[in-house]
Amino acid sequence: MSIAEYVLYFALYMYFVIPIHEWIHLQLLKLFGGDGYIVMTWYGGGVVFTKQPTHPTIVALGGGIGIAILYSIIAYWNYISMDWEELASLLPNIGSQLFYGIFEGTYIYVMPFQEFLKWGTLIQMIGWSIGLIASFYILIRWWIDSEMI
């Protein structure tokens, strides 16, 4: 049951990560005086600016950082309640969004778009992999500890 629960939570969080990420961008865009709309693309999604915000870098940082914070809060609740499967399932998403958010905020406005996509995907996968390693570590420790009891 533990593996099934982990896979279910993992898939659920992966399914919602892109729409929430883009929604956070859109809300920050509007907060800083801009306007726009969300488009879904082959590489995920994006926010099209129809009116420039006062702080575009914060808008760019916000999607990934916002997801990382949101999922970290959920992970903390899972830590408190000792729901190790759900906690572990969040870590790859937290890692990928944290790394990508920092990269996006730093390079989206200064790097050619095709280069940004290439490097952004790589950075996101590095963060995801680090989160996955941490995820497996938590699950293995939990399984080992539960077997000893």
C-alpha cells in the first residue's frame, strides 16, 4: 500500500504543478500592475504579458518559488503527521520548482528563448533528481525503521 500511495501522491502533485505554477505567475503579474493570460504549450505552459508589470523579475521568480513554498508547507504538515509517503512524493516537485524558479527569474529576460528552454529543462531535471534522491532516502529510512519495530 505504501508504494501505491507514494505513486498516487506523486502523480497528483505532478499533474497540478504546471497549472498552479502558471497561475502564480499570472497573479503576481496582476499584483505588479501587469495583465496577461495563460497558454499551455508542448513544454508546459506560459503567461503571455499583454501589459508589462513593474517588477517582471519577481513575476518570473514567483511561479517556481511559489510552488516550492506551497508544496513545502504541505510537506511540513505531512512531516508533523508522519505521512512519509506523501512527504516523500512532494520532494521531487519541490526540488524541480525551486531550481527552475531561481533559473527562470534569473535568465528568462536575458537568454534567447531556445537556450532558456534547453538549460531550464536541465536545471529542472537536476532539482527533480535531487528531490527524488531525498524522497527515496526518506522512504527507505521509514521502511527500515518500521521493520525494526
